[in-house]
Amino acid sequence: MEVNIIQIPDKPHAIIFQFSGEMDSDKIGMINDTFSQINSNINYVIVNVKSVQMISSSVIGELMGYRKQMIEKGGDLVIAGIDFSIRTKLNLIGLTKIFRIFSDPRSALNAYRWEIERHAEKIHVSFPSHLKIVPPVRQLISRIAKQKGYGNRDSFRLETIVDEICNNAVEHGMSGSELSIKLNMEIDPEKVELDVTNTSDPEKMASLKALLKPKNNNDIKLDERRGRGLALIKMLTDELSVDCSGTGTSVHIKKVREE
Amino acid sequence: MDIIFPYKVSVRFPGDLEYIPPIRKFVSELLQVSNFSPKFAYRSEIIVDEICNNAVNYGCRTSNAEIELICEIFEDRIEFTINDQGSTKENLDQLMSVIKQPIDPEKDIQHGLGLEIVRMLSENVDVVIDEKNLTSVHIVRKREDIEQK
Amino acid sequence: MESQIELIYEDIKGKHNVKLVQFVGDLDATNVETVSEKICNLLNEGYVNIIADFKKLRYVNSTGLGTLLHFSKTAKEKNGSFKIANINENVYEIIEIIGATSLLEIYDELEEAIKALD
């Protein structure tokens, strides 16, 4: 058995142990030595078993002990590098009940960034100012939220918010295939922030500004033809701001995760 | 009001596999609202999936790497360009060997199947690797006969 | 998180080492791990003959296909089989493109796949 210790440049609290060969019970001493070398501030260990031929149950037991230590430090010990052939070879029944398993170390690091560092992830979409494009865009954002673990209710609300903001951006902006609407999404485990910017149509700015007047925001009549979208966005979000000072109108919202 | 062709949509997202399912479905829906057939949309969904998987697996060296997918939708075709943020020499060698040599699914069921599918589903596939090891893949897929719509 | 897929298991009367597995959703790079583990567990538990019902499998990509080929290979190594039935046109086309139709046991109907076990 051999072990290669890989430090991660911008992640002082995470480390990768790349084992190879046979991890049987007489290698426990070597495994313990490896763990004793790591810095005390490390709380996330990725055990890469891609080149491992066998793992004995006593080694799994030992790793469980180290996992407990990492969890106590607010982190985890996870297994990476398991694909189907390794799984059948190692006969790892039930391993997923004990450890979190990732196909490769990078996915394990991504999970660390998201779950432990609570790192926000950014998505940028640019699309033409056309109402027909809005449904695919709103579903994209809703699906991303679901994929990142947000519940159905939060994802559905986000879909509504994106729909309303983008419809407004199309309605109040210049249209044409060459002009695009830019949507930036920042998502972390607690909240989503969205910025939607169009190219403003000067002729439509007066009506937009009228909608944005405080009295309209606080007292929207539901039977009015306009302004319902903005009222809905306001109700569904935790923060809403509109900036019409540049060549485009930017709407910024923040939505805190509820579920 | 109908959509005016051509138009361009771009998405930039973190180099993580979990973003790919929403993105490939997004492209499929874009094509359907642009009056392409469900079959064309489905096949394009596969192309997007495979090229994004390759970009994530081969072209994301750092943990904050991003992938950019650009779709140019014309009346008769779609063109995809996918840019990654740099790869290692080993990854690129592996990628190039897959590009040069068609794979045999019986022998190697893990690598290269994706690009083979992309090749079969599109008219043209170009892979450009620049001096900084940044990879850009450009794919053209034409609309099928009107009967298939 | 994973793309959506659900596996539904059923036993087949009178056949102790067979499991019928319904695949519902999309099989792709984000969920092959989970699916692999589940199928692998079935094979290791002695269900060496697996009949996969693909009626509700909407989507498969090359990673998913690679895994299906693995299932077939592993089942054969255990003197069993991995049979696919009710496959939709889109999914079949992808398997065909890769030239894997001859590497997988594909049946039109579920009954045919069950019958082939005898």
C-alpha cells in the first residue's frame, strides 16, 4: 500500500489522501501515521481509493474513527474514486451508509465548498429579449435551485420571481435578437440573489418609473393592468431594488431559503 | 410574435456535473420554443450533456473553474461552442486520443463514448486547444427534414 | 444532488434469483453512482438476473450507457443476465449510435424478457 498526500492550494482545511494497493488490516499502522501527519486545522479529508485493490473491514472501521474526529471539527471524511468496476471489485456493500461517496476528488471538493465553506456559486445567462425565451430561462433557474437542494416550494417561488422579472425586462426593454437580457444568479445554501439587466427602451421608461413610485409599490390595485408583477416579486422576495440609471434597467432581488 | 433567427444564448456555470441536467434541459426547451422538433431537441440535449460532461471532467483543473456554453440558434441549425478554463497535459492527451481514434464500446466502456455520440449526432465537431491549454469545442447540428418535425 | 431517477423493484413469481427493476427518469453522470450501487447490491445479494423495464426511462447519456454495459458484464460473470425491455425510441437510438445494441440484451416486451430466462 502507498499513500500520496495532496494539499489543496486555496483550501487549508481540506486534504486528499490518495491510497493505492491493498488496504488490509496490517496497514492500519501506516494509515494512522498518515493521519497523524495532518495539520490540526484540517477538518475535511478526501480518501481517494481509485487505485486501491482491496479494503478490509478493519480499515473501514479505522476510517470511521477518523471521520468522527473530522465531524467533531465541523467537517467530514469522505470517499472518492469509486466507480462501478471498483465497487464490484471491492465488494463495498453498505459503504454509502457509513461514508459519503464521490466519483472523483473534485466532486468531493465541490461538496466541501458548498456545504462547509458555504461558498456561493455563480451562474450567468444571456438571452435575447423575447417573451418566448422566458419559460426555458425560469425553469433553468428553478431546476438549478432544486439541484442544489432547495425544496419544491422555494424552487417554484424562484421560478415565479424569474418569470416576472424577465417578462418585465422584455416588456420594458428594447427588443430584438441581437439585444440580450443578462441574468446573474448567486446561490449558496441559505439564499439566492438574482440580477436581471436589459437594454432600456427610452420610450417605455416613463411607464416603468411610474410603476416604481413608492405609492405603487405599497398599494397596488390588483385590478390594474400593470404593476402586478412587481407587487408579486416584492411579496416573494426578501430584498428588491431597481436601478434605471444606466443604459439598462437592473433589477436585483434576494430570496432567503425557507425550507 | 415569432422569434427572429439567428439568436444567441449563453450560460456560464461552475464546473460541476450537477449543473449539467438543468442546462441540457434548458437547451432542449429553447429549441422547442424555437419550433424545432422534440426529436431535434432531444438529440441536442444529448450533445449538450456529453460536451459539458467532457468539459467538466477534462477542463476544470481548479475548484472554482467555470464552463461557458454558447448556443447560436439559426432557422436551420444550432451551433454550440463550449469553452473550459484549462486542462492538464494528461487530460488533453486523453481527450486527443479519444478525438483521433473512434472507440470500441466492447473494449472501453468508460471513456470516449460521449464524443462518439456527439460526432454521430452532429454535422461538424471542431476541437481547438490553445497555448494555455484552454479547450473550445464547436459543434454544428442541422435541422432534419420537415417530415420529422 | 442528483438528476431525477427512481428505481422500483418487483419480484417475479416462481423465480428466486430474478428482480424486475423499473427505471423512471433520466440516467446520467449525476446519478450513475447511486444506480450502480443499487444494481450492484442486487447482484451481490444473489439476484443475478435483472430485467430492466425502461418504459419510463426518458433519457440516457454515454456515462449511463457505460454503466448499463457494466451491469451486463458483471451479471454474466455471475452466470446471470441483465435484460432490457420496453425501451423508448430515443434511448434506443443512443444505444444504436454507440454500436452497443449487440452488447446488451434488448427485448421489445417485458414478457419476452421474462420468457427468455427459461
